[in-house]
Amino acid sequence: MRIDLHCHSTASDGTLTPAELVRAGAAAGLDVLAITDHDTTGGWDQAAAARPDGLTLVRGAELSCRWHGAEPAIALHLLAYLFDPAEPLLAAELIRLRSDREQRAEKIVEKLRADGVPITWAEVQEYAAGGSVGRPHIAQALIRAGLVGTTTEAFASKWLGARYFVPKSDLDVFEAVRAVRDAGGVTVFAHPRATVRGRVVPDRLIVELADAGLFGLEADHEDHTPAEREQIRALADQLGLAVTGSSDFHGTHKTVKLGAFQTAPEMYEKIVSAATGVPVLG
Ligand code: AMP
Ligand code: ZN
Ligand code: FE
Ligand code: FE
């Protein structure tokens, strides 16, 4: 079984529509694909409607979270699977996160414009096309304006990485774990050791999160070194957590291919067995 549990579509900052994503998953030989857009379930219905026979669809999201145990607080991502999207608390939080993304992206655009960068908020909104807006959409405007050549370049410290960085408000990570559980879903800590993205959390937070109901850790991810993947496996083993692997596919906003990293079938089965919010489709 080929299982990829972390993929983005145009419902957030991927470049394939949800329908194209599930078709591309089948074409890449996947048996299971999870759609996990940032802070939204907006792609679920289109992905479900276009799901090819033979591809199992796991509906999920990647939640923008924050741990307030460090000063300043550390941003992190939680993958949430198979939760009930109608559960009021979680649904309200997703709306809040997306609206904060809009305000934050607009502030970043204003900062860039104040320095004479010729991009507009309307243009960025057009790239986001009604989905969760993120820095990759601003990167697209910077590429169009000829200021950078690639998305990765746009994340350098002189651009979106630091100089024009504005934080999001995000969701407290413990509240997120609880809200997803209360909605019948399962949480997996996405790329927990991805130092390329900034500061990472200490092991003691992962221990606390395991106590609070976190279900798993994403070990196999392009942003982890082989040594980091092993450390995560050992920690998961020690804490009784599941481990996953996934591409974190973003279409042409990243170079990684669908199925580049995969989750073992027994880990996938564990996730499915633990979730009660919505069923897998397929
Ligand atoms: P945001 O959610 O708006 O803070 O933007 C973060 C998103 O940008 C991540 O989910 C990645 O998809 C993408 N991203 C972060 N760092 C990089 C990078 N160095 N190069 C390309 N994409 C990145
Ligand atoms: Zn992304
Ligand atoms: Fe992420
Ligand atoms: Fe992601």
C-alpha cells in the first residue's frame, strides 16, 4: 500500500485543485491520500466528488498552532484527520484562523508596498482564489514582479522569512489537540523537527502533548534529516505514539512529489481505527 497523509490543494497553498489532487494521487500510484489544507476543510467536497476508484481519501487539515511555553511562542503545525467539520468549536476556530491569515497577509503586502514593492493585495487574493491565503501566494506575486525567481527564494530572510514576516495569531496547541479530539478526529504533529522552518519545540512539549491526547508524529518528511527521523521514531516508540511519513505536496509551490514519503499501513490503520468524526472514503 502506498499511503501519503499530507497533501495541499488550491483550498490553501497547493497548486492543484482538490479534484486534480486526487486524480494526481491515483496517477502517482497511491492507494491512500489525505487532503490536509492549511486551516480549512474547503477542499473536502471537491476531492470526494472527484475521487477515482481505487484511491482512498482521508479528509483532514493542517492546523496553524502555537506553543506558549517558550518566549516568544513557537509556531507549529498539527495534522488533524477524520474530524467532524460541523463540530462548532473547531469550525469556529478554523474560521478565525483563516480570517487572521487574511489580515496578516494584507499586512505583509502593506509592508512590502511601503518599501516600494509593486504588488497588491488584490493580486494576492486572486492567487489564493478564495482558499486559505498563505505566504506562498505572496511569493507568487514577488515572482510575478520579477523580484525573486522561486518560492523558496521568496522565503529567504530578506523577504517573507524575516524582513517582511508578520506572525499569525494561531491556535494554542493544547486547545487544538482537544478540539480535534472533541470532533472525533486524530492529531499528528507535522514535521516536528523541521529546523529549516525556524525554532522547533523541545521533547518535553511532545511528552505533554502525548498526555493531552496527541496521536502521532510525522517522522518521514523532506525537512527532516535521516538522524532526525530516527530520533522522532524513538520518541514515538517511547511515548506510544504512531509515526507517519508524507510528502507535504504543494504542487509547483514545492519540488516534492506525491508519495515521496509514505506512511506504513499499520500506522494508517491505527489512525483510521481511532477516528470517529467522518469515515475514510473509498
Ligand atoms: P504561512 O502558512 O502563510 O505561514 O506559509 C507557510 C507555508 O509556506 C508552509 O506551509 C509551506 O508550504 C510554505 N513554505 C514555508 N517555508 C518555505 C520555503 N522555505 N520554501 C518554500 N515554501 C515554504
Ligand atoms: Zn503550505
Ligand atoms: Fe506544515
Ligand atoms: Fe503542509
